[in-house]
Amino acid sequence: MPPSLADRILGVALHRDQLHAEGYTDRQLRALVRAGEVDVLRRSWFVSRAADDAVREAARLGGRLTCTSLARRRGWWMPEGIGDEPHLHFVPGSTGPRPRDTWPGVAHWTQPLVPLGRSLVAGVEDALAHIALCQSPDAALALWESASRVEKLSPEALRGVRWASRAARDLAGRVNGLADSGLEVLVCAPLRRLGVQVRQQVVLAGKPVDVLVGRWLVIQIDGWAHHSSSAQRSKDIAHDAELRLRGYTVLRFSYAQVVYHRDAVERTIRRALAAGLHTNSAV
């Protein structure tokens, strides 16, 4: 027996065609609307009163959640400072926000990479394409790396997509799927631009390190959820000590340092490079 119509729509928005395909009748739909349990937007979308604002905006305007709106919804790592305004995908020629509208969101007008169907959420590939054009290169790479891990998209699969923009093709070529968090990307991207060898998640002394620069400079990054129980913190300290005894230099940075004081982090790493610590040639 199908769930009650109210339960089926609770917290979401569904198209009339989808509800018909599931066996619900127009009479049932009208009764639910009269009872005040759902709103009807654009005459075809039945939206629960409990649906979030971004979903309601997508239904109202005829768009689909994309870019950073989809990234938040799917749990991708989100760089600090990105706004929470809705990002919606519209197909060229369709209706959407008019220039005179005071809509506080971002509209992405592109041909879809993935067939759309009846959905208020864009495909992952379309969201990545929009991120490539909407965000700074480093923030976009952090989001792409997170999407690669969360969505289980291999770098080879991403490179096989027919991306429409040069920015997306460049990101597809840079993704390696190794970043444990977007923080690693924010550290590694400027290092790679310097032309030094940068490797991620290399196993040293029995445990993976976040970043290995050259052969001897280890960079460890504590994420925002790194609450460090006493036992875990002791393990980190012991591993750092073992690495130092084996000749490695270990630099450990916090989430706050990488996100809010990235220039200072980069200066510290550059000083280590200038001292030859990545090649173990420090005098």
C-alpha cells in the first residue's frame, strides 16, 4: 500500500506527473492543498510546507538546485566564505528570474550535461560545471575534489565528461581524488604552482600523511572536526616524533590557520622550501 499523500510529500517537492505515476489522483492532490498541507507552485509542483527555502525557490522559478547549493545539499566540503544564496540552473529559453526581479540568488543558464527529467535538483556534473565558472580556481578545485570522494567519481570519469568550458576541463585534469579534505587542496594548489613535487596521502612510518613536499617536508592539516581526544592527539604527536627521527620536517596547521590565515601558512611553507627542508639539504 503506498504511503499517504501527505507523508509522500513531507519535506520535499514533487511534480504532478510523478505523483500521477505513483497512483495519486488529482482529487487527492486538491484535497491536500485545501487542507493547507502543501503549496502548489507553477501549477505542477506540490511543495511541502516543511521543504527548505532553496527547494521552494527552485519550484517557484522553474529551476534546479546547482553549484554550491547542490554541494551543500550533498555534503561536499564547503570552503569558508561562500555565501548561502540559492544557485539555480535554468535551460536557455526557459522561464526564470526576470532582470527586473529582486531575486537574491545566482542563475546559471546552460544546456544540461545530464538529462533533467522532473527534478528540482541538477545533476552532479552540471553542478561541477557551474562551480568551475562561479568560484575561484582554488575553491572550485576543493569542491571538485570533495565531490570526487563523496560521489565516488574517479578522476578518469571526470576527465571523460564533455565539459563545455575550459575552466571545467582544467579542473577535471587537476583532480586526483586523494585529498582527505578541501583543506589539503587549499595548501597543495599554490605549492603545485611553484613547481615543487607535491604528493598526498603518502604512507610514512606506517601511517598516511596529508601532504609530502619533495622527499622530506611533511605537512599535516587538522580539519574543523579535529577535536583531538587525548588518545588521538597522543597518536598524532607520536607519529610526528617518529617522522622527525627519520629525518622528516613536519609542519602541522589547524583548520583556522589554513582557512583564515592562508597567507601566513604559505609564507611558513615557503620559508621551509627556502631552507631546503623538502630536499633535506638544510644547512
